Amino acid sequence: ETGVTQSPTHLIKTRGQQVTLRCSSQSGHNTVSWYQQALGQGPQFIFQYYREEENGRGNFPPRFSGLQFPNYSSELNVNALELDDSALYLCASSQGTANYGYTFGSGTRLTVV
Amino acid sequence: AQSVSQHNHHVILSEAASLELGCNYSYGGTVNLFWYVQYPGQHLQLLLKYFSGDPLVKGIKGFEAEFIKSKFSFNLRKPSVQWSDTAEYFCAVPEGNTPLVFGKGTRLSVIA
């Protein structure tokens, strides 16, 4: 059973640019959620996708958007990057939305300069 | 909205010392509670979870946690820590459409 893989592992972007982060869910999982973990903080929920539809969103502006594909992999897109977007972005997959068997990826470290 | 408080930001212990990390959540009702661990350079891993039943929950690697409803608490314990327990520990609770609301985490450093 493969785990959750995220790419890239590290990324440096300039303020105002756009970025796409990718996540491959664990085999058999159809739900993907994304989190932002700023330095010294706990992960904060961005949004969740279930069967290609967004079905939950945290307190993040619309410039944070996402997609889930038929194979249940997912993308997180962030437009008009700001310095405060610098963080570790985590992806977690699960089987369904009420099953708490989340598997986390190792994250993408985004630095905005 | 649900919030999770972890009051210990950084804990430093000697090997074989006992560990207790505090976790409080903001309101009751039916709660599911989790502790996750993040070892240096690794992904978040589930240590243990509470859904219902016995309030004393046993997890992996000798960790346990006790759910005390009257105190809105779910503290993590381990009788004797090892150097390999050095990690960041997060308490979390689901709320509505939010799969997990995390606390800020407690960094545990175990020294020889």
C-alpha cells in the first residue's frame, strides 16, 4: 500500500506569482484534504475534496483553490502569492469523509520571497 | 468554533522521565479526539484516538491519553520517554466540515 506523496518537496516563489502543489492520495482513498502549517503553528485546514467536489473549506481566501482528479489525486493552487503564504503545505487522504483514518504526506515547503 | 489548546510549547525531558502533555478543547458534546506525532523530517502520524467507550486510550509506542469530559481535556502520557520520542506532538479534534482542528503543537526534546 503506497502512502500519500506530495510534490515538489521544496519550492521558492516570488510575491505575486502563482503556485501549484500536487498530492497523490493513498491507494483506495477517495478524499483529500489540504492544510497549511506555518512555522511554530499547528496545521490549519484549507479545504477538502471528496469524489472531485469541494465539500469543506477553512478560513482561507479564494486565491487558494483546488482540484481533485478522477484518480483522486489533487492539486492546491495559490494565486497572487504573499509573504505570509510561506509555510509547509500538507495533504492528507482518507476513505470517505467520516472515516478518520487520515494518512498524511510529508508536505511541500513553500517559501515566498 | 471548536479550538484546541496545547499549553506546553516546548518540553525538555531526560530519558526515562515521565511525560504528560496537556490538550484542552473548547466545547463538548460528542467529540472525537486525536493525538498526532511529527518526527523530524517525517509526516504526521496518528498516535492514538478516542471515539467513545473507555476514556483511557492506548496508542502506539507506549503512549496513552485520558479523556476527561468535565475538564474538556485529552492529555497525552508516557511513563518513560526515550530519545526517539523527540518530536512535535499535536492534539486535534474534528468540527463540522473541518476534518481536523489542530492545536499549535508541543515540541518534545528528550536528552540523554
